[in-house]
Amino acid sequence: MKRIYFLFLIFTTIFYGQQKDSIPDKESDKKLKVFYAKPGVQFQTMDGDYKMKLNFRVQFRGYLNFDADPTTIDDFQNFDNGINVNRARMKVGGNAYKSWLKYYFEYDLEGSNLLNFEFMIERWKFLKFRVGQWKSRYSVERMISSGKQQTLERSLINRAFTIDRQRGASVYGNLEGKGAANISYWASVFTGTGRGNRSNDDKHMMYMGRLQWNISGEEVKFTGSDLNYSDKFTTYIATATVTNKSKYTRFSTSGGGFLEGFEDAEDGQYRVNQYLIEANFRYKGWYYQQEYHWKEIEDKIYDTPMTHLTGHYAQLGYLIGQKINFLPKDFEVYGRHSVFNPNRELKDDLQFEYTVGLNWFIFGHNNKITAEYSYLDYESIDMVSNQTGSRYRLQWDISF
């Protein structure tokens, strides 16, 4: 709770400071207006130089058999049922002193963790800067907030390939070419040790780059589903790459972690290189999202064979409520197929996910109910210990 009080102290100081120190030409420019910002409450001066939006999000989830994806075949033996608060977040963002000097904070109320603290200089569209801790702009599945994604939860392959939240600095922007010449880019350097770690473990930083070709001539927002029932076909193709040397072989909201078989690690033990190719489009209620991932893990201390991982998913959804009169107009059906190979040298060691779901967008992504069914099939090289299982989940996600 001390962190929450500290955040409020920062924002209060910003707004008090601008009122005390600035001498505007027009006193009315610095008058404060307060309004509902769909979702949350927004405080803003009349000239827009100071802005603060505060909102909360809660995600209630019930499940049968299991919730999180099993990581091993043995996990299929530990099925259970439950109802929980899956996520509870406080979000604060806006700008201070100038409209292009921006900030954003996100706090995990359930786990008492500061997830995001980032400051941006976004004066020019083609050249922007960011410092702090944030969700890296690597893969679209992880970039899209869990409250704005099409599916109830991210795919089977996300755990192994996301680089999640990191601390560092980034330069990014959009080269505003006309038509298909529109390109977006991100170049970042991180400590490479995940959320919550203040320093690097071995003097080797994490480097990330992403290049996105906006074929339809405009930047695509990182939100799932085509809730606006777009008249224009909007699409992009992107590629990204990352290299890092540390003791970690995976990352999550909890910070740095370890893939199976890499748990007993020393500082700087593993060189991890990875890349992805992804595509995305939306048009007249249709929304499509696809990613292919490749990852290489090299042990820099002990002479062990290099490990290669691959993963792929594709998902498609449609606002079926636009065509069926007795359904709510913002009613969506979607499906996803994922394949994960944790070690390409073991070609029969594969994991499959088949998911179908329904969304009812009561108030867009800010208030939605999702029902989802998944069938998981984990194969093993001995073809004896294969395991399959079905999962049922129901979720209400609300922002206010």
C-alpha cells in the first residue's frame, strides 16, 4: 500500500506544482476540469498541458479442470476447479508540463507489485523516446493488454517466448510514408533480468528490435477484435528479434524465470536469441492474429547441446452479432490453434492447443464477458505418456 500512496503523492505534486509555479497568460488556461474518460476519471487543465487519468480494472474468472496451461505432462494429473480474481489493476497515465511529455503507471493490487512506470517524449511521430519499466514491444499477443485481447487468455506459446516487462530505454516511431510505405519501428536496450530487477546480472544487456510494415497505410492499434466494424481493410506484417545473456530463459509478470530443464542457472549462463514473424488484420467485424516464434538457448558455462524452440499460433474471430438479429450486436465468436515444440531436436515432443470462445462486449473491452473452451494435447517422444485434457473458463473483465 505504501507504493500506492507514493504514486498519488507524485501525481498530486505534479498538479499542485503547475498551479503554483506557472504564470499563464490566461488564468483560465490552467483551470482544472474533471470528467469521466470511459473508463476512469480524468483530471485536465484547459490547455491540455497537464492531464491525469485514473482507472481500475478487475478480472473475475471461474474454471473447470485447470486454469493455467500445464507446463509438463505430469501437470495433467493435478486438475482442479476454482473461482478467483485473476487480475486487479490500478492505472494512472497522462502528461505533465507539455502534451508530449507523457507518463504511465500500472499497479497490481492483487500481488502488490508495481508493473509499469514509464516516461515518454513523444513530440514527433517519427522519433519518440521511452525510459522506465514497461511491457516490451516485442510480440503483439503480449503487447495487447489482457483487458483488450480477443481471447480470454494468451496462447500456449506465450510462456516460452514473451520477454514481458523489462527495465530500460527505447527509441521508436512511425515513418509516415504514404500508402504501403508506412513503417513503424522500435529499438530497445533492457537490463534483461525482468520486472522488478534493478540491475543486470552479468554486464550483458538485452537488445530488442521490431520492424512493422503497415501495409494499409496507417498504424494499427494494439487491441483485439474489430469492435468498430471497420470499413477499411487494415493489416500489417512485423518481424522482431531479441538477444540476451543472463541466467533466465523465460520471463513473465513475476519477472525472470526458467524453462523446464534450465532451473539451476548461474549469472550470465545462457545466451538466448529469438525472433518472430507476425501478421494481423481487421475488416468488417473480422479480426485475425498470427505469430511464428523461434528461440535458441546456448549454455555459455557448460558444454551442453544448444536447445532450439519453436512455436506458432493463429486466431480468428468475427462479430457474429452483426449478422444474427437475436444476438447482441457486439457478440463475437473466435477460435485459436497453437503448436509448441520445446525442443526441435526431439521432433515428436509437441504440445497442441485448440480453443474456441464467445465474447459479449457489454461496453466494448471495458466491460465484457468471455466463455472459452480449450482442448490441450501434449505428446511425448515415447508415445506412452501422452496426455490430453479439456478446460472450461468463464470470465468477466470490467474497467471503471
